[in-house]
Amino acid sequence: MNYNDDALVQTSAILQEDILDEQQLDQLWSAALGEIEIQVSRPNFVTWFKNSHFVNKKGNTAYVGLPNNFAKEWIENKYSKVVLGALRTLEQSIMKVEFSVAGAKGAPAKMTRTAPRPEERQASFPEFKIDPETGLNPRYSFNSFVVGKSNELAYAAASAIVEEIGKKYNPLFLYGGVGLGKTHLVQAMGNEITARYGGKVRVKYTPAEKFTNDVIWAIKNKRMETIKEKYRLIDVLILDDIQFIAGKHATEEEFFHTFNALHESNKQIIISSDRPPKFMPDLAERLRSRFEGGMIVDISYPDYELRYAVLKTKAQERGLNLTEEVFGQLANKIQRTLRELEGILNKIQFHQRVKHLEITPAVIDEILAEILQEPTRSINPNVVIRAVADSFEISVVDLIGSSRKRELVGPRQIAMFLLRDMLDLSYPNIGDRIGKRDHTTALYAFEKIAEEINRNQVLNQKILTIRELISKE
Ligand code: ADP
Ligand code: MG
């Protein structure tokens, strides 16, 4: 297979001479952002990567421009590994990333091109056209939401609510694993309501993390009144990823009051979560019973047809031409979440536009092989074990120990499953690490979990959450 070598030689030649034009830099950066988006939570992604852009590449160093010092420090400390990883999967000649405040003093002195104004760059990346008033992003619409078996009930509930705000299904509690379309659907509701009722209905979309930050800020600055005003003057409140507030008492308390105030005056409340209320052990009982008084619907894992349809829609949105065979191949291989489909389309687009490769099934195989091996590169068994322990709130010592307590059996089996599935460790090795068991125990655990995932939605989601924890390491 020589397409790759040719392309690499070609690309590194281009990159060494630094003659990537602006459009190519844009493509590279938006492909990298697609990759980064998969790895960091959406609120963080939007907060920190907004207005970022690719300034230049010199030798093996990539220069990334950020709007201010605050973002620069934050990304340097928290996300430099993620950024480098994302760039390297696209362009292996990049070994180092440097961040600068674009246009300010610290910018690389020898920049051969001036950094474009942030607004220009934003245009190529629709993620950031968020309305500051409503928090809504116009890219999410009912139109672009593809309906299949796994989300049809959620879609039906969402459509019904938009027809009669506050009267039907209040609150709506929508749950499902990561990357299955919750944010898309709740945002689409907000956009549809705004389009229909214009300024008459005030919509507010808030990630729960942001709500929490608001409450913390208000407590610190003794400005609780501000919060009350801000959230209670709303007609439709959309709180995304409510699992973030579970167990945070002050935030729950404030949300409870906001919830009641809105609910009593028939304002619509829309909530999303990565799990149903009954599986949120930290959630205050009174909130749980409020949620259970409304409509609870789930979005589950997409089947082949839905994956195929979403791929086609997204490719079309990007003007990306792929053959039916390639769509089929992708829908077959990428099974977990719809968000991953987006990441892979970014990559394909980059290969096609910048590297000028014809996207054949063989090229897709190469891209998939790269993607599918990525997560295992930086993780090790201890990371997996710690993530499982954390997510069940048990200690690592208990998890890998040999106590026969019943509540440890499940977590141990999951740890064994993940060690095999993600790291391909041998069964004797796994047995040795977890509970000092022999290889048959590990083998049994792997097969049991692998089989049960297909039937047990809750288990499946739990494992996806753990995988996400691991991939953030
Ligand atoms: P979640 O909030 O559940 O983690 P998102 O709403 O962020 O997931 O969805 C992840 C990606 O998949 C988004 O880019 C979204 O547009 C896309 N997506 C999810 N479901 C659908 C769907 N039914 N049709 C089209 N795109 C979808
Ligand atoms: Mg979401």
C-alpha cells in the first residue's frame, strides 16, 4: 500500500517548506478540533477552544493561537497532550505544540503569515455560532436530526412538547449514553421553539456544569439574587447533562427552587442526563421524584441503519462525496456512538482536501486502524482499574483484592472485561492483577460482560461512561 507513503512524503515536503495555505491550515485545525471535541466535555470544549486557530507550522512545531492569556494557560496545563495527540493523528511530523496569544507579544516572532481575525476563522467552524442570550447553537435542528429505532420515542416527545410548551410532558427527562444525540435533540427543541414563537418565549439552554459554576460564583459573591433572576425569568429551561449536579448540594438546592418556580407557572423544563433518575444515587430524593413526575425517555445505541443515515447526512452537510461502499464500511465499523462518526468524517475530509487522497475502502481501512488503536496508546492497566474503582466509588485496593464481598463481583468483572477489550491483556495476566484469580475467572468475566452488554442498557451505559473516563486520562 503506497498511497500513504506517497502522501506522507508529499505532505511533509509541503509542511517543511511551510507553504500550507490558510485554507489548509483551517482544514487541519478543524479536523483536529473534531478530534479534540470527542475527548473533552462539550462545555470545556466550547469554553476553551472557542476562537482558537492554527497559526502556523515550522519544522515539527505547530503554533496554535488563543484569544487571551487565560485560555492559553488553561489549555497549556490541561489540554496540551490532547491537542498534540489530535494534531499528530492527522500529521505525524508534528512533535510539539506551542500556544500563543494571537497577535499579542508572545506570538512566534517569525510567523510568516499574520494570524487572521478570530471571526474569520470561526466561519469555518459552525460549532461556535452560539447565541449568547439563549445558549442555542443553530447547527442543531430537528431537520438535521435523523430518526431511527433508538431515538424515535425521544424525538416524538420532543416534537410534541414543541407544539404545546409547558403543558405536555413537563419536565421532559431525556437520558442516554455519551454521543447519542441528547444535546442535539434538546438544542433542536430550543431552536424550533425560538423559530416558532420568536421573542415571545424565552428559551435558555445551560449545560449543568455552567449552572453549577453560576451558583458557585453567586455564593462566593453573595449574589444569589442574580441567579434567581437569571433563571426564573425563563419560559423554557434546558439543562443539559444534569448528572453533573448530582451530589453537589448547593447547586441541587438552587436547581430545586428554580425547578419549582418554573414548574408552578407552567414553564417548560427539559433535562438531559447520561442515566435515568433512578440510577443517580447522589441525586436528592425530592428532585428525583419531581423528574419521575414528568416524561422520561431514552435514546439508546444506534443500529446500522441509523448510523448509515447519519453518516450520509453529515457527509452531505460537509459536501463530502463518498461511495455507498464506504458509507457501509464506516457504519459497520464505528458502532458505539454517533459522535465518533463526526470525528471520522473530519479525518476523511482532511485526507481528501489536504492530502488529496481518493477515499477508497483501503484508505478508510487505514484511517480506521489509526483511530481504533489510538485510545490504547496512552492508557495502561492501572488507569483502567482506577477508572472502574472511581466509577463504582470503591477503592482500588478493594477492587483488585481478593475479598469475596458480593458488591465487588460486578466491578471486578467489568475491570476484567475492559482490560481485555481495551488493552488486549492475556487472561492469566488479568486474573493475576484482579483478585489473584486464575485465567478461567477472567475468561468467564469477559464473556459474561461481552454478552450482557447487548441486553442490558444500564450496564452498557455504565461501561461507556468508564471508557470515557479512561480516554480522558
Ligand atoms: P450527547 O449529547 O448525547 O453526548 P450529541 O448530541 O452531542 O450527543 O451528539 C453527538 C454528535 O452526533 C453530534 O454531532 C450530533 O449532531 C450527532 N448526532 C447525534 N444523534 C444524531 C441524529 N439522530 N441525527 C444526526 N446527528 C446526530
Ligand atoms: Mg451532550
